[in-house]
Amino acid sequence: MRFICGLCLAGYLCAQSPAEKLTLDQAVAEALEKNLVLLAERSNIAIAEARVLTARLRPNPVVSVGGDHMDLLGTGFNDLNAGGPSEFSLRTDFLWERGGKRRLRTEVAEAARSVAQLQFLNSVRGVVLDVQSAFVDALLARDSLALARENLSSLNQIVEINAARVKAGDLAEVELIRSRLAALQFETSVRQAELKLRAALVRLQTFLGRSKPSPSFDVAGDLSRAKAAPALEELRTSARELRPDLRALNRDRERAEAELRSQIAQGKVDCTLGTEYRRQQVAAKSNSLGVFLNVPLPVFNRNQGEIERARQERQQIHWRVGALEAAIAAEVENAYQQFLTARSLLEAIEGQMVGQARDVREITEFSYKRGEATLLQLLDAQRAFNETMQAYNEARAEYARNLYLLDAVSGKAVTR
């Protein structure tokens, strides 16, 4: 019986999946491979590739087979009715594209493909920032849960001490009840922190492209700090050179230039060259060859509307480039100021508040155990310590988010 129970326990333990811990780099790599938004954006590149293939194709020749003056009604061709003779023809027509239309439309398609590739990189930039922010949120939730458990453990020790003192007659029972009530409040905080951690991990897995979140999923790492702060001018230069959305819009401006040239070329008429072989039957029995040239007369339609549309589109993109450059400059400036604020707040909390809050809690706890401080003083010290440490964790998380934001707004997130 014990052997069977042992086998059952071993099978249960094997069935439990081990905790899956991902580092930030692993999470970003998985998101780049499986994120559904990126998969959809990546398909735009394949669509653009297909359009390039279409643009390179030449017009198909046209083959026509015909029969004329056929005696299908049984009239009978003779000298009296002067009907016929029957004729059979085989004709081929080739469209001659003038003005370099094929070359120009290929340039437009290739430029559109480059725009799709750069837009995909911009989507990568956004997804990477989302994953980094969600990863930081998960680390913050994990640290907040650890803090809540530490506070609960500390207060449970006080409850045990108070229970022993009440049993020994050194403490009123109402003091024990108050300490137990405070412990219940901290236990509620632990449950809330656990819920926030689960929600943060589920949100992160959504960005990773997982349709079904894993209950054993966890994050590895900590809210580390950068050793050196980036310079503002360096961020501005990187944003102007590396931002894929700005590069995509500049490439789209080149596409608009090519589109205008292509539409101007479309205004030039194309010629159709044709050859025809004709066979006459019955009395004539002759073979003949014909050559044809069809040239449309551009009297009314010279593609004026599409040329003007392409010209206005080119001007529109030019304005959009200027607007995006101004927006990026403001975005870099705001992100840098947020970073400086987050760094200043973190340094202030680290240098002035964390150590003092911990010392006050330890001193008050020691005094309470010796009967020199009240429970209210202990709870006030514990609450001040908890608020300080929570503010410290949030400041570390905000500092990390701003570091990742600087990488995103400068375009470095998609070049590393």
C-alpha cells in the first residue's frame, strides 16, 4: 500500500510542470517570434514582395483566331451570288509600353516594399517597449508581493510574542486581538499582491503571443539600474537617424516621387503592334500577311487626374515628414525629462528614506518587544516602512520604464 501511494505521489509531482522563468531578453525574443501583431505586420512585407513581382511583369501578348465569310448557312458560293471566298486568320498583338512604365512602376513597388519593412521595424519597436514595460510591471508586482509577505511575517512574529505574553499574564488580551486584526489586514494585502502579480504575468504572456497563459510562468531578474545616463543630444541624433517610423516616412516620400514619375509616364500613349496571317479558301486559295500599328490619340485623357493626385500626395508626405520630425523631437525631450525626474526621485528615496524607515521599524519593534513602545507606534512604524519600500519599488520600476522608453524613442530598441 505504501508502495502504491509512493508511486501516486511521484506521478503527481512529475505531472506538475516546473516553474518557467523567463529573462527579459528571452521574453523579447519570444515576442518577436510569436506576437500576433508582428505576425500580421510581417505579412505586409510578403504582400509588398508580391506587388514588386507584379510590377516587373510585361503585358501578355494577345492571340486572335478568326473565320470570315463562312458558308455555314448553306448558301453555296458561286459566280452568280459572288459570295466568299471563306477566310481564316491568325493574329498576334503585342503592347509596346512607352516612357519606361515598367521600370517606373517597379521603382514604386520596391519603394513600397522598403516602407513596409520599415513599418514592420516600427511595430517591433512598439512591441519591444510593451514587453519591457509589462516585464517591469511583473517585477514590481513580484517585489510588492515579497514586501507584503515580509510585513506579514514580521507581524505574525509579534502576534506569537503577544500570545505568549498574554498567556504569561504580562499583556492584556485586547492587545493580542489588535495585533491579530493588524495581521489579518496584512494578510489581505498579501492576497491583493498575489492577484496583481498573476494579472501582470498574464498581461506579459499576452504580449508574448501566448493564447493560453501558463500558471507556472514567472519572470527572472530584478529592477537593475543603468550605470551611466544617456546624453540628450545623443538621443536626438539617434532618433533622427534610427527611428523606423521617420525612416519609413522618408522612404514613402521617395515612393511618392517615383509614383509621380510613373503617372507622368502613364500619360504617354502605348502602341499595339500586330501581325496577321490570312488564308482564303475555295476559289482564291491564297495566303496573306498583315502588319498593324494601333496608336491611341491622347485628345481627352492624358492621365491629368492621377498626375495631380500623385503631386499632391508628394506634398502631403513632405508635410508629414516635417510634422513627425517635430513630434519626435518633442517625444525625445519629454522622455528625457521623465527619465531625469524618475532618477532624481529614486536617488532621493534611496539616499534619505529607505534606511531611515527600516531603522525606525526595527527600533520600534525592538522597543515593543521590551514593552517600551505601544502597538499603535509599532503599526505606524510598520506602515511607514511599507509605504516607503513600496514607493522605492515603484520608483525603481519607473526608472527602468523610462530607460526602456529612451531606447524606444531614440530608435535604439530595434538596432540592438
